[in-house]
Amino acid sequence: MNLRTFAEEKAFKNVVTVFLAGLTFVGSLIVFLNVSASYRGAAAGRDSRILGIRYLTHLGRASWDAAAEKRLMVAWQELGGLMMQSEAYEKMTGGKDASLYRLTRERLGKVRDLLAVQGEVTKPPYFNAQAAAFDVLQYYLDKTFIPAAELLEGQAVKKREGAFWGSKSEAYTTALAVMAVAVFLLTLSLVISGKIRFVMAGAGSVLVFSVITVAAATAARTWKAPAEESVKLLSKASADVMRIQLIISAGNDLAAAARFAGQADAALEKVLAVDPDYESAILLRNRVLTLRGETLIFGGNVEDGRKDIARAVEGIRRAIAAGREDAYLWWARSSAEMFLGKNDEALRSIAKALAALPDRAFALGALKSLVLMARGNKAESEAALEASIAFALEHPLASDPSDFRTIVKNLERWNEVVPVNGTADLIKRLKEAAVSIAVLKKARRETTASEVASLQFVSPVYDRQGEIIDVPPCEAFPRFTARAHFFLELKGMKKGQSIVTKVYGKAPGRVFWIEQFRLGKTRHWEGPDSARLLGSVENPMPEAGEILGTGEYRLEIYIDGNLAVSGVFKVL
Amino acid sequence: MAEIDKQQSLKTLLSIFIALTAVTGALISWRASRVGGAASGADGKAVTAALEEAATELGIASETFSNLTDTREFLVHMENARAIHEEYMRNPDVPGHWLDEWQSESIRARARHTQLNTDYVKTQEGRPTFERERFRDTVRALAASEKALDIEPFLKTSEERRRDARLLFSLNTLFTAAIFLFTVAMKTDVRRKTIWTAAGVVLYFAATVIAVVKILR
């Protein structure tokens, strides 16, 4: 080795050695950043676990509190019922007896007042003394739901924070691993000679600069937690969403639902103004828009409803594009696309949702059937519905009865607002399937020769002994009716056949027909082949003053799963 | 010749400093990881305390439900019994079967009364109220005397340990900076090598003193 080469080699080694020393410094910096990120991630994970525990604790505690309030409310109602009874007897009797009934009523009233003082649900704002009405839903939202939503959202935020710092820590760990390789290459360049050492040193240097770039980019990423006020507003908006869902599912005032949707939308707008990237708020806003859109559409305002739903679809599309792969997002998107009439897109979204949620094949299959029907594919639509019903029979879920009801309710209204040929058949098939699965444990109705020859609502006239002397036809029953009677003429009946009566109600000014569970009945035929029966639609305890509320009612009678007859009457 | 000896002595000194700095850095890192481990331990204790608190609170909630409903039902039957009896004694028009009702209500009230946790029933104007807040506070205090329910002290400990560990790890950057300065002084022809060496020594001692103070405190 000549002197020049020796000097060059020495200079090379010195440079690499100094470079390695510098690398040690960089490595220690990355270790420090890694440790910091890892500590923050661990603390966030711990907080997430603690908030999860507190969420469950809150739910348990709130359930006990709610149970105590419910007991109190029932006792209050019971005393109120006894007071009404005393008042009725007081009015029916006179003199000494009436005075004693008055004393009893007053006594019960005092006890009831003492009881009311002890509760929360028996006092404003959860009790309206004028209407003697409890706002149990508001109590539930204030005492259980909103605090639970705050805790759960706080837990989710901490979980996301933990994942954020965890990902940073992993990036630093990877950088350190790559740096170890770089150190190896640089060290190797010190012990070998020839031009290959430059290659080693060059490769090592490239890795070092890559590591420094990645570490710097990772360090530049910062975590921004949503403001505490944003979490509170989000939780309240979640409560509004829950209220809207309950209003829609109970078929109540859609205008009120739209108001709550507006309130929730305004709250979320405030949240997004402060925290524009707050994912939970973005997703909830999509939900609010969807619900407001559905509310408007079911209310008959299809054009404005579709505008909201189109905004929601766009929001969902962006969330999915941003990498949020949530099967329920695909589900929400598919039903929203169905409302917009984007049938091909809806089918694609249903397929995505179905792939991720195979257990929900009934509800998604029914939606697919509807979309196919709207697309004009009648045969495929019917096949999809049959497949989904068969799935519901073979893989029953606790949600099935509610899914059947919700789908039928919404489809009936949807078919009024945007009629589609064939939808009425789908609805009938779904109704018969719900009865067949529940009563016959079969997907299809039984083939039967039985039929309902006639169904006529009547208003019996009684003599002084309580005997019926006349049964004139009646389409509208007076207010406070406890029993709506009807004549039913059955033919071709066989012993043991199931007869299911379902009653749907539509309150004045409402758009949905809502199944009234307490009015429905199931029995098995034990009578002759043909018969003319006097039946009635009534609450389980009409003697206890349970009347039929004002509105329209629809009676449906199923024989062995066949929807044999349907009739409508009114209570004024 | 003397210059070469001087150079050699400096190199030896620098080598010793590099080795010393590396070993000290490793020791501090080991200590930092121990401190970080203590933080994780405090985290675990915080989670355990949260679970203990949950169990206590749920026990209190179920007991409160039971006591509240017993007290309220007792109140209803007792008030009914009292009012019926008063009216019976006062009003000669009251029929005899009211006495039966009085007895029935009294029996119902008595059955509830046997269930009451009277330590926490406050009676005002002869009417009982279950003191749910006092019940909760005292049951919680009793549970807290037996096991840790409050997570805050553990969170505080965890935070302090993590701060200490981060500081100790950050000192490593000073040690590695010192190593860098020593290496430059040893391996390059940089002028004023003693200044580079002195800067490294200052960094080394500064980091060591801070670490020792932090560890001993």
C-alpha cells in the first residue's frame, strides 16, 4: 500500500467513524422520541381502559337508579288509578258513601304527593303535572344515555390517541431497526478494503438519511384531541339521534323528528367548526342528515329529503375513501343510495356490507330485494327476498322481529310516497313470513283451503240485561271505545289451524302504520269448518280502563301464515 | 516526538472518555427503563383501583335501589295505615271494614320495615327518607379503607415516573453528543482539540450530575 492510498484510507475511516459517532447521537434522539411516544400511547391506553370501566360502572349504576325511579313511577300511577276509581265511585254514589270515597281519594292523594317528593321522574322537568305525564325518555337520555355517550366517546378518543402514539412508536422502532443495518454497513466499510467499501458506506448513508427523513416526518405528526366541549355537544347530538330514531320507529311526529335533527345538525356544525377532523362528529352528522332526509321523505317531501340524503352519501363516501372500512357505513350508504334511486350503487354497497356482515343477511337481503324491484328485476328481487327469509329462519337473530316490523312499516310508507310495481307483493310476503316463522316455524305459509268470507266491523247494541240485540255495521267507533267489534265469517277451517290477528294503528296526523303488540292475538282453531264469529280488537285489560286511542286501525287476520283478510276502522 | 506523545496521550484519554460515557449512558438508560417500568406498574394499579371502584359503586347502587324501594313502599303503606286509623278514630261514619284495611296496610308496612337499613333512614315529621348520599359516602369510605379506590394518586405517580424516565432518556442525547465530540477530537484534524474534548467532558459531567440528582431525589 503506498502512502497516498494509506492516507486516503485513513481519511475514509476517520470520516466513517465520525459519521458513526454522529449516528449514535441521532439514534439516541430517535430512542428518546420513541420512548416519549410509547409513554404517551401507554398513558392513553390506560385512560381508555379506565374510561371503559367507568362507562360500564355508569351504565350499571344508572340502571339501578332507573329501576328505582320506575318502581316509584308505577307506585305513583297505581295510587293515581285508585284515586280515579274512588272519584268514580264518589260520583256514582251519594251521601255518606260519597264522603267516604272522597276521604279515600284525598288520603291516596296525600300519600302520592309524599311519594312524588322522593323521586326524580315524578318532578319537573321529567313530570308534567298538568298532563300527568312522565317524560321517561328525557330522564333516560339525561341520566343514562348522555353521560354514557360522553364516557364512551372519551374512551374512543383515548383509544384513537393510544393508536396514534403507538403508530409513531412503531415508526421510530422501525427507523432504529433500519439504522442498525446502516450501522452494520458503515462498520463493514471500515474493515474491508477496496472500492466495495464505498458501496457499503454509500448504502449505509442512504439508509441513514432515509431514517432521518422518516423520523423527522413522524415527529412532525401531532395529535389533536377534540375539545371537551365538542365531546359534550357530540353526546347531546347522539341523544337527539336516538330520539329521532325512536320517533321514526314509533311512527310519531315526524315534524318533531326533523326539529331534533336540525338541533343535532346545528350542534355538530359547532363541533366541526372547532374540530373539523373529528371523525365521530363527521360520521354522526352523516347519520343526522340521513335521518332528516328519511324524515322528510316519509313525510312526503321527497325532493328536500333526497338533498339531505345526497349530502350524507357524499359524507359517507368520503369517510370510506379516507380509509374507514366500517360495514355499517356500507349499510348506511346502501339504504341512502336506495332512497336516492341509485340502484346500481346501492347493490354494490349492499354486497360490501353483506360481505362484512353475513349475520345480517336477512335485513340486507330484504333491502337488496327492494332495490332489485325498483330496478325492474322482479324475479331476482323475489329470489333475494326468499333467500333472506330462509336465512332468518335458519339463523334467527334477536333483531329479526324488529327488522321485520321496521322493514314492513317503512316499505308501506315508501310505497305510498314513491310507488314501485311489485312492492306491495314484497310487503305481503314479508308479513306472511314474519307470522310463519313466529307461529309455524316455517319460512312459507301453509297451503290451506280456509278463507275469510267476510270481515265487517260492527257496533253491538245491548238491552238492559246486557244481551246483544243488534249489530249494525260501523266504520268509525266513538271516542273512549274499549272494544272495536267485528264479524268474521270463516270457511273451510280445520282444527288446530293457527289464527293470528295483528292490529296496526295510525294516530291522527301520522304517516306510519305501527303494529300494536298489545292488541294482537294468536290462537288455534277448535271450532267447526265454517263459522261466523263476533270478535273484538281490544287492549288486554279493557276493564281497567284501557281504551283504544283516537286514530285509524288496521286489522289483519292470518290463517296458517296466509294473510286472509284485512280491514280498517276508525276511533274518533 | 513530544507532540506525538501528547497526541497519543490525548487519544488514550479520549478513548477512556468515550468508553466511560458509553457505560454511563448505558447505566442511565437502564435506570430510565426501571423508572419507566414503575410508571407502568402505577398504570396497572390505577386500572385495578378503577375496577375496585366500579365493584364498590355497583354494590352501592344495588343496595341503594333496594333501600330506596323498601323505604318508599314502607312510606306508602305506613301513611295509608296512619291515615285510615286516624279517620276511623275521628269519624264515626267510617265503616268497620276500614279497620281491616288499616291492619292490611300495617302488615305491609311492617314487612317493609324489617327490610330497612335503619342506619341510613332519616325520619322527618314521622316520615322516612333513605339518605342515599350519606349511605354512598360511608360505604365508599369503608371500602376505601380496605382497598385503593381512588385512581388519582396512581395517575400522579405514573405521570411523575414517566417524566423522570423521559428526562433520563433525554440525557442520553447529551452522552451521545459527548461521544461525538470526543470522536471528532480523536479522529479528525480539527483545530483546538482540547476545546472539543473539554466541551465533551462538560456535556458528560452535566448529564451525569443531572442524572445522579434525579435518581437520588
